[in-house]
Amino acid sequence: MAAAEEAAIKARDAFEDELKRSLDRQAEQLQRIKQEALETLEKKSYEEREAAVKAAQNNAEKEMETALGALETESEKLISSLEQAMAGLRRQKEETEKELTDTKGMLEENEDTIYDLQQLQKTEKKTSR
């Protein structure tokens, strides 16, 4: 019976060794599966963050384009208003210069008339003496 017990012990030891190796393989396989799942989650998380960043950039670009368009429109309006104001000022300047020229002409005519009258007065004084 000692041989049968000895054989049973060897069989049990062999079974335990095989069970231990099997558990070790399963633990290694579970670790690989866990690592792959973690890497997959990390990759998915990275891709989601990248997509969110890209979406935010696109939104920012659209908002900037809209703002630039509005700024351009406002600038064009201001430039148009400025050009109209400058044209008005040019017309006023031209009118003022014409009025000044006309006034100078009238002043010269008045001065000439005054001179002529003074000369006539002198001549009359001389002839009346």
C-alpha cells in the first residue's frame, strides 16, 4: 500500500504542478487581456480628446471668420462715411474758395471805384477852382 500511497502522492503533486502552471498561464493571459483593454481605452480616449480639440478649433475658426466678416463690413461702412464726409468738405472748400475769389473781385472793384471817385473828386476840385 505504500507504493499506492506513493503513486497517489506523485499523481497529486503532478496534478498540483499542472494546476499551478495552468493558473500561471491564465494569469498571464488575463494580464495581457487587461493590458490590451487598457491600451484600447487609452487610444480611444486620446482619439476623443483629439476630436474634441479639432472641433473646438473649427468652432473658433468659424467664430473668428464671422467676427472678421463683421469687422470688415463695419470698416467698409466707416470708410464709405469718411469718403462722403471728405467729399462734402472738398465741396465746402471749393465753394468757400469761390466765394473768397468773388469777394476779392468785388473788393478790387470797390477799391477801383473808390480810386476812380477820388480821382474824379480831385479833378472836379481842380476844375472848380
